[in-house]
Amino acid sequence: MPSPLQKEFDYYLAHQGELVQKYHRRVIVIKDEKVIGDYADEPEAVAATQKSGHQLGTFLVQRVEAGQSGYTQTFHSRVAFN
């Protein structure tokens, strides 16, 4: 089964070059194939995105780096679905 956030990760890969130019070494949040926030670190990105009404598991938090170094590890949050 593909990851529920695969389309967001595919968006990151497809636009990585331009995202690196704009957000290099920042942490971005991607939802519905668009950047909805940019932050200094992952905890801030998650907290601010949740505070703005987005549920965990519905958005991708990605550090913006050139090459593969920024996405060689994957972490998943636990989410309860009703």
C-alpha cells in the first residue's frame, strides 16, 4: 500500500530544484501538492501546522536540501482514524 503522503513527496521531488532555491535548509510543510508553510525546524513546523487546523498524517514535513540527503529517512506520526 502506498504512503498516504506519497503525492506530497512526489511533489517535493518534482520541484526540489526550485524549492532548494527558495527554502534551502528550511523545513517546509506540503499539503495537497503545495507548500503551506516554511519553518526553522521540524517541531516548529508540526506544531504550527497543527495549530492552524491541519491534522497529523495529512501533511508532509520536509527539510529542503539538494540531492538525496534530505529525504533518506522517513518518519511517520501515529494517527487515529475513525
